[in-house]
Amino acid sequence: MDEVVRIVEEDGVGHKEPIVIEGLPDVGLVGTIAASYIVEKMGYKEIGYIESDLFVPVMVIHEGRLKTPFRIYNNEDGSVVVVLSEVAVPPKAVYPLTAALAEWFHKIGAKLVISIKGLPVKNRMDIEKPEVFAVGNNDDALRELKDKQVEFLEEGFIAGTYAMMLWECMKRKLSAISLLAQCYPVYPDPGAAASAIESLKKFSPKLMVDVRELIENAEEIKLKARDLMQQTA
């Protein structure tokens, strides 16, 4: 029987224990904006894609080239893998997608899986620099967060792809965390993405990305991401 979600590797991951960064459309599009910015600024190489009959039948065009919206990237030495999507994940695809990704992360021997998402706050207009909180899925992940001095989300709940990703990774004994950046409830939020990237830097010297351009071009990024935000909502 065919797999419901297929992860296609066009090139292998060049490292035995990579850190995986995951950015999928969610509130504020924080994950998608952050992951796309890292890939662009650091010049990561596209090594694969994800496909499924459950996804919306959409392709994207970048610099005249046709691309699948669900893509996988790797940095130069292979120590960082980035998974991103430029289209919303349909509810019926959440379970098979997160299970397939977690299985693939296990296969490539991921050292740590970091998902980036937004944490909607009503008073976002009054917050100059969004705070970032974290959730870990096991004792090792919690120790990592404590060591890196990232503030825990003590109480609450998370839903959707990130909640299931933490769970699917835990089932496979993979350490995973979610970084939740305070964001606008209904608008794309490059400022929140910048805060998330600043927190990411604590986990690997390979993630030293300058976020100034992300903040300076916030309005332009918001306009570009508007359609995806509506789709995600």
C-alpha cells in the first residue's frame, strides 16, 4: 500500500546527528517566516520534498522555477536540517504528516527537533520585542531548555501540527521542543519570527543568523504572507 505522506530525498542528509528546524504555517506564520528566512540568508541547499494526496493541489514558483511548497533543506556541513511549508496543512493531513516526519527524523538520527510556532497575544501591539517560551517532550529536552535558559511554558495547551509533532517524536524516543513566540493573532508577524530565531541561536553555532533585515522588511514580508495567513486561518 502506498504511503499517505511521502518524504522524497533527492540528496542525503550530510550529518549523522543533525538538529532539525521545522516551520509550518500556524498562527502569525512565525514558523514559516523564520524557517524561510534562515534558508535564504544562510544559503541552505534543497535536498528533498514532501508530497501527499491529502495536501492542497498547489505548487509555488520561485525565480521562475516550479517547486513543491513542502521542502527540506540542509546546511553546508549537514548539521542542520530545515523542513518548511508555504501552504497550510489540511486538518486531515496533520496526523499522517507528523507521523511520517517523526519517522524520517528517527531514520536520519536527529539529535533534536525544534518546531517554531506562534503564541497569540491580544496586546501584541504594545510589545516591542516578543518573548519566546518553550515546551519539551521529554526529560532530555527539558534539560536542554534549562541549560540554554529558555523560559518554559508552565501551563496551557498547544494544538495542531506542533502538538502532534512533539507527541510523535516522544513515541520514537526523539527529543523535541516547540519554541512559541508571542505574535499577532490574525496577522503575519516577522517580529515574532525574529525573536524565535534569536532563541534558536542558543541551540547551535550554525544558526547565527542576523535578523535585522527581517525586522527592517517586516511590512513587505507581511504583505507577501497575507494570502497564506488567510489560508491558514
